[in-house]
Amino acid sequence: MNKKIKLTIVAVAIISLLSVNASNATSPTVTPKLPIVITLPKGDTGATGATGATGATGATGATGASASSNQYAAGFVLVARGTEAATRWGTYSTVLGSPYGDTASGMFRFSCRVATCTVSFQAETTANGVQVLTKSMIYKSSGSDILGQCEYADGSGTGNGYQAVDVTSTNLVVNIGGTLDCGAGQSYPIGGNVTSITVPTGYYDVISTFTFKKLNA
């Protein structure tokens, strides 16, 4: 065999053997390293920052509801014992505005332990142009039972019975009809119009109604 051919065969055999050994070699295993975490102590709180600039003015809010425009009226029943000054025992109020009139009413009981006592009426309002019609019934009582009617007053005795009232307390005139029935010796006025009703010693129940009317209602 030619010497060159032999060398070539040997070289090829060596190269093949090296290739096989290289392919069978085991690659080394690489284990990944984990990061090391180090916890540091918390730092001090920083200084407060400067105040920020003032923000823009907000939008104007919606218009609120209008305040109440109600007007009121009240009727008062007063009692005076003997020579004492008259004081209010009954106060009855109502809102004004109904085209049919606005009514306030109530009742109370009082005792007259002197020779005579008087019952009178007043009214006032927070509006101008108001009139009132006053009605009242006074019953004599035993203290527990009604003994009978003492007096009945109805209106002012002029025109339709209404009379003008305003923002100051107005002393009212009432009409007691043709007779005075309480038996306290009160003189009967011409036409039956009085500013007070006199009653003798006893117990009395007073029931009163005030009907107010605005002239422009």
C-alpha cells in the first residue's frame, strides 16, 4: 500500500475517534446563584414639605330655597280677677293666606275667687290689612260639671262682625246680644257691644274662636 494512503487512513481514524469522544463528553451543570437580600433599618421621617399653592376658586353653588314668607295672626283671651291687671290665659295662632279665612280656636278653665272677674279679647298679626271675627262662649261650672251658659259673644256688632287688627295688640269689641246673662251686675251697653264680659265668683270654661281674613287674599 502506498505510504501516503496509509497516513491518510490513520489521520481520518484519529479525527473520527476525537469527534466521537467530543460528542459523548458530559457538559458541566451550572447552578444559578440567588440574589442576597439585605434589610436595612428604616430611616428618619423627612421634614414636612412646603405648603402648596392655593387652588383655583370652585364653581358657584346653586341658589338656595327662598326663606318662608308666611304671615301669622293670633287671638288672645284675657282674664282679670278683681282689680288685678288682665293677663292672657288663651293664645291661639294661625298662618294667614287662605281665601276662606284662617281660624284659630281653643278653650281654658279659670276660677274667680273674688266678687267679680272680667274676660276680654285681643288680636294681633304680622301682616297689614287683616280683619278678625271673634266668637266666644262662657260656661259656668261647678268645678267638675258645666252648670249652664253664662254668656255668648259673636262678632263686633258692626257690619259683618269683622274688625281691623294690625301688628300691635288690638283690644277687640264683641257683641253679647240683647242681654247680659252672667248675673255680675254689668251694665248693658247700647247695641250690646262690649270690650269685656264680667262674671261673678265661680268656675268658668271659656271657648273662643278667631277667624282672620286678609283683605287681599
